[in-house]
Amino acid sequence: MKKASSKKQLYTQPADLQNGIGTESQKPLWPHQIEALEKMKDKEYFALLMAMRTGKSATILADFVYLRQEKKVDDLVVIAPAGVYRTWETAAKDHLHIPHHIHIWDSKKKYVDPGVVSPCIFLVNVEALSMRISRARKVLEDFLKRRRCYVVIDESTIIKNFDAKRTRYINRSIKPLAKYRRILTGLVSPRDPLDLYTQFEFLDKKILGCDDFYEFRREWAHLKKMRIGNRSFLMVVGFKDGAEESLQKIIKPYSFRVPFRPIMPSTYSIREVAMTPEQEKAYKEMKKYATIKINQTSYVTASIVIAQLVKLHQILCGHIRDDEEGTLHTFPENRTAALMEELEDYSGKAIIWFTYIVNLENCAAELGKEYGFGSVAKFYGNNLSTREAEEERFKTDPNCRFMLATAGAGGRGRTWSVADRVINFSTANNLEHREQSEQRSMGIEKENRVDNVDLVVPNTVEMKILRALRNKIDVASVINGDTWKEWVV
């Protein structure tokens, strides 16, 4: 008879995972999640290099619960981009079935110390830590000093720039206060091998064997001395042969990699986008009065409810046209930056849907500057004579990664199944367009999962429109004189 194993089973399937992780109301952990948990068990620092929607959050929460059981940590701190950090509240509700307190950092609200309540999950957006004088910094440091904390950097490429203020702050001030440290990302080096350094510096400098970024750069990059005027500097002109492969071997003992999983159902998620002060002012005026004053001579007025929804939506997207001459006026906006961050950790092809051409053109320019203008294809009314050729380039050229399109032009009869990510930069209140556009990334023989992401300003009509479309409701057909207030207000 085979002797039973004496090894302690820490993470079991399907309903008896530690402290309620994976209860009967919760889907069991996937095998790769259990493998990740076993590999990072008891390690003070570790990297989960898991693609989006492969279960990073559930894996982290299970590891956190295990370390709490072992009395090694008290609380969890998650630092993430502004459009991501609030999703951990939902993740905790879905996967952390033990009593817990969640504090979500909001600069507009007063912080209330939960006291002895534990475990406490502290969620903070990295942008709040970017300024040298920041109330968020003080609150977070005080919290870390009082508690034994498990600190997670989600979308850890947010600290890939070694000279960024937030990178220096996190690695110099937060790292020493963190009892256990984890970084999460799908693509750890989206630009080049140098992206690795500061992310793994947060874990431990000894992993990469260099005392600072400059030593790491000398180790792996080819440098050339340049001069501009009286200023001289070293410029990276290439990388040493086999740099990426060698670095992968170095970080392998301290990381766990999960690429996109084939033959999985499409996923849907929201990335929150904050309004700028200028947008917020215009939005409030349009919502309350159905009119806004652009300047001394220009006004925008919405005379019917659907028109008011459209105007509100335009403001959220960073522009609006006045009533006098139809002149386009723009507002500072965060949506384009959110799109760039969403793509930063992704190396495949993507379809990006737009409601308004002005946003499409602006984003085409930004993507072109970042990834090369050959990386962008466009399919909309203004490029009728060239869009067929651009579509062919998107489907066949590996360097052409982004299809920017409007649903009115590209939403029907197109097969863009080479893309595994679909980003809705904005969504109009048109159910047919939404349903058609979602089909473009599908294919009969397609095996990869498609990840759909909506950029949305929370607590606005945009969220209501999206909910309606997700529930297969045509917004225009349900709004009448009796129901407009619940939509607009």
C-alpha cells in the first residue's frame, strides 16, 4: 500500500480552502492559482506575473489569509493605479469570506483609523502618493508603522520608472515598512529589460544582484556617451545578447508566470476614470441646468433628455460643441491616460472603440508617439478611402497592434479576431452598436479569451448607460417624460 503523504495540504479544492476562501458560494481556485500559492508560501517577497483576469486578486487574498493564520501579518495594503485600486473591494467581497474592514483612500474624505479592527484592507491609488507633500503618504506610513502589513503593488509597472517620484517614494519609504511584499503584473517589462529593476527592487535588491539602477543598466545595456550643448549623458543604444532570457532565469525563483489561458470565455471589466475639475464643473452645470457657458459668447444647451445625456457624455469624454457655430471646445481629461495605462501591460493586438472622432484622432496620435505610427490602424468615416488597407494591415502585420474604430463604421461585418483585448474608450447609448462591436473580436476557430474593458467615470450617466446596455436595454427606448430624472440625476 502506498504510504500517505505527510506534507501539509494548505490549499485544497473545492470548498475547504483556508478560512473560507473557496466556500460553496465561491468558485474554487484554479490549479495555477494553487500552484502559485504553494510556490510563494512563506516567502517575504514574491512576484505574480499573471495576465489580466487569471485570478491574481484571489491568489493574493488566499496567501494573505494563510499568513494571518500563521500570525505573520495583520493587515493588507494594496497600491494600484486610480482606475484599478477600487476593484479590490469587490475582490475582497468575492474571495475573502472572513470578517474584515476595508478603507479606500479618498482625498476628499477624512481618514478614520479602524483601530484594533483586523484584518484591515487599505486600498490607495498610486497617484495619491506621487506628490512629495501628500496627506495620503502620512496616513499610509502611520498605518504601516503600527501594523505588520502585507503590501501589494498591483499593476507594478506603475513603479517601473526609476526616476519617478512615486517610484522613489515607494521603494525608499514604503518598502522598509512592509513585512511581506508582492508585485502583480501581466507583463513585467513592457518596454525593455530595464523596466525590471525598480519593480524587483521593491521586493529585494539581492534578486537582481545590483546595488542601484545605474549598476543594473551597466550590467545589461549598451551605453553611448552623448552630448547636447554643455551637457553630456549616457544613452541606452541596445541590450546585451540574451539579456531578457538571462533575466527571466534570475527572477524565476522569485516569481510565478501565467500567460493568457486559451479557450476561456470572454471577460468584462471596468476601469474607472476620474473627471478633471474642469469636467466636473461643466458636468454639474449641464446636469442641473441643461446648459453651460463655455466662454463669454458661447453656450451649450440640451433641450431634450436624450440630447442632455449626449452632452453629459461628451463632457465626460473631454469635449463639447457650442450652440452658436458648432465650434468644438475641449476640457482637460484623464481618459486618454487611462487608455495608455491599460495598454502598457499588454503586448498583443487590441480593438479600441470610440463614440467620437475627436477622441479617436487624439488617441491615434498618442499611441503613434508611444508605439510607432505603424502600430495604429483606423476604421471610421473620415478614412473611407484607406480603411480597407488599414484593416488588412491590422490583421496581417504583427507590428500593427491597435485598431481604432467607431461602431458606426466598423461594428458590422468585420472579423478582427487577431485581437484578444477590446477597450471601449467610450460607449454611446446604442444597444445595436454595442452588440455588433463586441462580435468583431470573435472567430469560429479562436481559442484565446477576449478581455473587454470599459473606461467609465463612476457615479455618472455613463455608468447607467453601460448597465442598460449590459442588460440588453436600449437607452433611447426606455427614457420618457416620467423617467428622465432618474437617468440624468
